[in-house]
Amino acid sequence: MADLLKKPFGTRGKVHQITPESAGWRYVGFSLYRLRAGDSAHEPTLDREVILVIVEGKAAITAAGHDWGVLGDRMDVFEKTPPHCLYVPRDSGWDAVTQTDCVIAVCSAPADADGGYTAQRLGPDGITLTERGRGTNTRHINNIAMEDRPVADRLLVTEVFTPAGHWSSYPSHRHDEDDFPRITYLEETYYHRLNPASGFGVQRVYTDDGLLDETMAVKDHDVVCVPRGHHPCGAPYGFEMYYLNVMAGPLRKWRFVAAPEVQWIMDRDA
């Protein structure tokens, strides 16, 4: 059985730390801090670029030698308002001191040696909640740093809100080959939240040849790693689902191929 489902290893402080080494891949890193008011956290970026996402709460942030003030105004992720986010370049670092209880996601990927991008705010300005899909495939997206925003070397980051009883990351699709423009190789993490928090969702990760086929019940604050294959999610009736996606690969473009069994849905909805 593949070790794709990552449970938090605590309830305060750093509760997730996924590295390329621990995940068995090359690009995506993901850490999560669950902090109380007055707590602090800090990390160097080393040779990686970082996007900080203030998932909930408020924190005073200094990064790359600059004081960014207090970031965050969404006290509950399911408010769905655009998040406060910050790009932090390689060879620098960031520090946070929380003003309220706070959840901070640390999304990272290898950065080019020339350090082409400087520290900058990525949200809430420039992020608008948009609808995608139709029927019970409808969900709502906060695109933080997708390829239409040239703000990073490799990182792609987005938030998705899936209503209760709906599917998401669906029709099933994969992005696990480096063959642009047909498809791009992108590793991916899903950081899940549920509303109510006592609920659960479902995520399946599977390949066309069946060599990887895992279906997982995901709970509040779980992370799922997607090294390859298709990766749809379902939110049962009564439980709204949120997830934060982090993707990265050799090329900062999102091109995917649908699973054969759902290609007719893609063709119909095109």
C-alpha cells in the first residue's frame, strides 16, 4: 500500500513536514503550522522558493529582510475570502508571530539559481473566487499562483472549496509525464479541511494500469500526496470540503490528460 495519506503529527506548532525526500519525489515541499496567539515560527528558504498562505488567522510576518506587517483577515477558512499570501525567494527566510490563533501553510519548490523573483504579496489582491464545473461537479476556486501569474519559478498554488455532496478534481485527470504541450509533470499535495471539522471526505489516487490504486478517507488537516495518476475527491452530503493544492515540476505549466473512462465528460463539457 502506498503511503500517500499524511496525518498531522500534532495539534500545535509544525504539524506537517513533507519534503521531496520524505515523499520520494523531486520538487514539492509542504509544511503546516497550527499556532496559538503569541506563538512564533520561522524557516530559512535555502535553495527553495516559498509561498506562505495564511489559511486562517493573523500573523506579523517578516521575510527576505522586509517587514510585511500583519497578514491575514480570514478567521475561518470556510469564509472563502481570498487568502493573504506571500512569495519568499531562495537564500532568505521568513518569521511569523501570531496575533490570533493561526494556520500557516508553507508551500515550496526548488528555485532557479539566479533567484529571478523577489519577495512580494500574492493575495488577497489579485485573487477572486471563481466557479468551475457544473451540477454536482461545481466547486469554487481561489487561484493564488497559477501559471497566468508569473510570480514563481516552479510553484503552482490554489485553493478549492467543494460543496457538500459534490466532486472535485474531477473529471479524473493526471499530470505525470513531461511531454509539453500535451501534458506536464507536476507533483501535488492536497491539504484538506472539512466543515464541520468532525466530517470526512474521500480521495482516490490511481493510474490507468492499476499499479497504483488507493482510496482514502480524509479528515480535517490531513494531507494527501499525489506522485502520479488521477486524483479525484468527493465531499459526502453534509460535509463541505476545502483543499489547498501545491504543484511543482520541471515546467511551471498545468497540462493534464483525462482518465479514459471520463473522457466523454470532458468532451461534453468542453
